[in-house]
Amino acid sequence: MAESTIISSMVLEPPDQEDKKNSWDLFPWKDFPGYTQSQRCASTSSWIWQFGYDIEKSDDDTKRRWDCKVCVDSRRPNPHSAASSGTQHAEIHLWNDHKVGDPSGRRKPPSKAKEKTPSRNIAEMKLNTRDAREQQIANQIIGRFDRLVFQRLVVSWIINSNSSFRQSEDPYLRAAFEYLNPLVNTTEAHITHNTVRRRILQEYEENKAEIKRVLATAPGLLHIAFDDWRSNNRQALYGICCYFLNTLGQPGKLVLGLPELIDRHSRDNIATHVVEVLRSYGITHKVGYFTLDNTSNNDTAMEEIGKALGFEGKTRRLRCFGHILNLAVKALLFGHNFEAFEDNIQGNETLDAKAHELWRRDENKLEEKDWAIISLFNEVLQHFEHVLITLKGDGQQRKRKEGYIGAYGCLWDTLLGYEYLLDKMEVYKAAAHRYPDPEHFKVNINLCWKKIDKYYSRLDETPVYYAAIALHPAYRWGYFEDKNYTGLTTSRELSLEIENAASRSRRSGAYIGIPLTTSSMTTLLQAEDAASSSTHAVGDEYSAWFRDAHKSDQNILDPISYWYERREEYPRLSQMALDVLSVLPMSADVEGLFSTCCRMVRDDRARLDASTIGMTQTVRSWHCGGYIKSTEKLLEDVKVPGTDLLAEMSFAEAREATVGGSRVLYLYSVHAFPFPHPSILRAHS
């Protein structure tokens, strides 16, 4: 930017009437076509008119302008011009550019305006638009910038990073955007915090139809997990997540919503909100199983949900295995009534102070025996950690750090996890006499065993656990026969819920549920008391599949892919298996959702209301799951006809394409947003 001509107000005197009259001869009328001298010059009382020209539109005397006389007299090519409706802009210009103030001294000089990052434009890139190549580069830079796409990208960044909505107003961030692409400023593409919130609402409304379509086209049942959470600003929310297999047989998950619980957490209130959200997506006829924590109000809530949706609540309710592990570990470490123990040690400052003093005494220092006990409990807890890691996940196949491809969080591992821990507790209990403090250790191990066995014995309430084993090609029904299972006592009761769950898909002919048996699944599938033509069809499929066992099946780690590849061979049985095997044993994603909410609702964002929190986190999950048009897709949609010169230019060519020492903006993306084009990054690297 050219340096402004500085004229001190100490030496610049206001022109007298004769000078003012003669100065019109110097006015550059050619730059102001359609303007004449103002017909109301006599009414200009402000001091700024002593240093400016008063002109008006010849066909509209209400359009008056003030033009800086100092700029005109100094032959500046673009004299400053401002609307005459206010004097502030003229005063600021006179002071900042010419150091001219009110000669009378009645008005103090305006404070120097905050310096802005120089706004660059295509002209300042010094591109020679008479040259065809550089002209096309300039047109591509201009044409590829889409104001709305830029704003959507900024909103997406704020959503996915859990940043404050006011981050979009940060002057340094805005300066960076303008530096990368001056069109951000030229097109007024910057957004405010209010715009961010409106755009999030818009994203939610625009994309909910797509989410409905995704859920409607999912070929099987949709499984649900929900839990409650209270934010730092005392908002009570209920997070509701959905899990399913898409049309390619791949696990999918998304957040359906975070409704606010205004009243107390009663069973009716919880059930009402959950059912309302499910109905808003039109998926009540496709709901499968619910993975919930161990609180009693979830039991009663499931009863109400079952009544509303037409099934028996307790048979669709899975207990989050992570919460059960938590209870078992507390029993192991603290023994009986560990809740009372926690209540006593939490929030009691007096007790904390006394405990600290006791801890500091020499007689309470840990001795060698104490360290041996700690090491022993650490050894026991490693088994719990192993099971927790195995069952904590979303069931999606990923490359693990050990190098293999596998999934964590699979339902068929739940039964195995229970039995693994029960067996380990039996081993420790039998060998307690060999460990330090054997009596105490044996009691705590026994309490832990009882806690695990309590919930293990309740697996019969939800027979889907057994179905997951029976339909796994590596286990099949032989798993129960080999272990001489006595837990499956009444086949009809255990098969009823699986069949009821499947009946929701009978209208589309997807499958009929598979009854579970006390001895042989094949035999009972053909039993008359559970028979129908459709049931026989599934029974025949299972019989054929049971006989079609291969030795290599024992090595199968991904039964979902196994059944997806056999959809044509076993159409009903495969769909049944996919629905059962896609249930998750833990509600870890809901807990993860609340952790994300905590990062959003910080102490400095306490004014966020429940609807804003809920919509933002819901849209965020849609973004992360790829259900909303991705950033890459947004960029691909911005097309400019003609040869893409910027994409063709190498890094070296772009650097050399300069005029007058000013580098062509090779760092500008050939897309809508000013990030380097991949071809440039590759060449640079």
C-alpha cells in the first residue's frame, strides 16, 4: 500500500472562501460522472467541509458525498470519498492519513483506527491479465472460491473440533483466511457466532432426511444404546446412539439425538423421550436390542418402551458389560457395601484431612507384604483389563497395533468373557492359601465371583447372547454341547424373543427367528410346537449350514463378513445372523459422546442451551460417520470449466510464475478453500 501523504494540522489552514471557490477548478470531475456541486453547500456546518468537496448526484440530491480536498490537491490518484450522511469516516480519514484535526480544537482527534491486515485482491497479485495464461489463473482463483462452501467448511471445523462458536470471529484467524485468499474479505465470507449456530441448525434440518434414508435402507435391525448425562451448566441430556449394518454389510453407528430431560428421571419420562426420538426417524418398526447400563430405572424404562413398540422389554435389554466389570472390580477391591465406602471417602474434607495425616505416619508406610498384595491384585485386574479391551469397541474391523485385522466389541465375546473371568476367579480362590493374606484375599475373590455369576446367570433373560455363539461359524451349537451346558433350560422361552424380534421383518420376508434348544438346535427348529412353513424354512437352512461345517471355519474371526457373503445361499438364516451379531455388548459410544460433550460445555461456555449442545453433537457424529457430504466432496463440487492450469502447474512453475517480484498465489487451492492442491504438495514434498 502506498504511504499516505502526511500533512500536519498545525500548518494546514482551512481555506478561505476565495480559495474554496477557485479550488473547484482542480476537482477531478471526470472521476465522478453524473455528479455536480451540492446545491446545499451553505448548510454544511461541520469542520470537515473546510477540507472536502461537497458533491451530489445530479438526478438525486439526496445522494451527497464528501471528497477529500487534501487528497485532490496532492494529486492522489484515488482521492478518499465518503457518504455525507455522517462525518466520522471523514474525520478518521483526515486524521489517520493527513493528521488533520478540528482547527478550532473543540473536537479531539479520533483515536487511530485499528490497523487491519491489508486486504489483497487479484490486482495486487500483479497478474498480467493481458497474458492468456495468467488471465486464466486469475479467473480460476476467482471462480473456484465459493462463499457458501467456505462458510460450511468453517462451521464443519468448529463442530468437529468442539471449538467455541466465537472462534470464527477471531481476528488472527480471519487475517489468515484473508491472507490465503483475499476473496474471503472481498465477498464478505466471514461468519459470526450467531451464523455458526444457524448453520448447525440448518445442517441438522437439511441432513436429517439423509439419515432417515440411511436407516430405512439398512437391511436389518437397528440396535440402540442410551444413557443420561448432566453437563457442567446443569443441563440434563439423554444421549441416544444407533448401531446397524449398512447395505454392504459394514457396521455403522450414529447419534440420533440428545433430548433434554426437563422432569425427573422417571421411567415414563425416559421412555417417552427415547420413543419420541425413534419415531422422529421413522424406525420404530426396525428397532432391535438395547444396550444399557445397570441402573434400575433402565429396567423400568425398557418396560415402557416395550409397551410402546410392542415387545417385552427385558428380553431386548442387554446390560453393558463394562458396567458389570466395574461392579465386579469394586467387589474385589472393597468387598461388601462398596457404595457406602465411596460415599464416605468422597466429598468429605474432614475425612480427607484425617486420612492424609494417618497416611503420613511411619507405621502406615507400605511394607514388603503390602507390596506383595498390591502386586497380586494388579495381576488379577489384568484379566479384567484384557476382557474390557476385547469388548470395548464398535465391532468394526480395523488394523490393530499388533498388526492383525480384527474387531473389538463383539457380542459373541460376551459369553466367553463371563466364563473366562469366572474360571480365573475359581483358580485364584482355589490357590488363595499360597498368596499373602489368604483369608482376606479369598473373601474378596469370592465376592467378585458372586457379582460376575449374578449377571452371568441372567443372560437367559436375553437369549441373543446364546444366538451369537450358535451362529458364529467357529463355535456353532457344538460350543454348548462340548461344555455340557445346563443353562438353557426351556427352548421355547429362549426362542420366543428371537422369533418376536424377527417378526418385525416378516412383512419384507427377511427372516424368521431361530429357536434355541437344550440339546440340538437343528432338532428343535423342526419341532411341531414352534413350527410354521417359514420356521421350517429357517430350520432347513440351519440344518444345511450345520452340516456344511469346514475345518477352516474354526479360524474365522469376522462372522459378519462370513454371513454377508452367504446371503444368497442362506437368505433368511444369514439375515438373522447379521442382526444378532451386530448387537454391541457395551454402551461405550454413549460414554464417549458425553466425554465429547464435556469438551464442548466448558466453564467458559456455560450459556450453551440444551438444544444447541444436542444438535451440535448430533451433527458432529453425522460428520464423523461420513453421512453428511464430506469436505472432499464439497470441494469436488466446485467446478470451473476449462483447463485447470493451477492443477497442472508444478511447484517450481508456480514459484516462477511471478510478475514484478510478487509470487502468484500458488498456495491457493484449485478448490473452494485456500489449502494447497495435492499436486503442489506432492511436488513440494
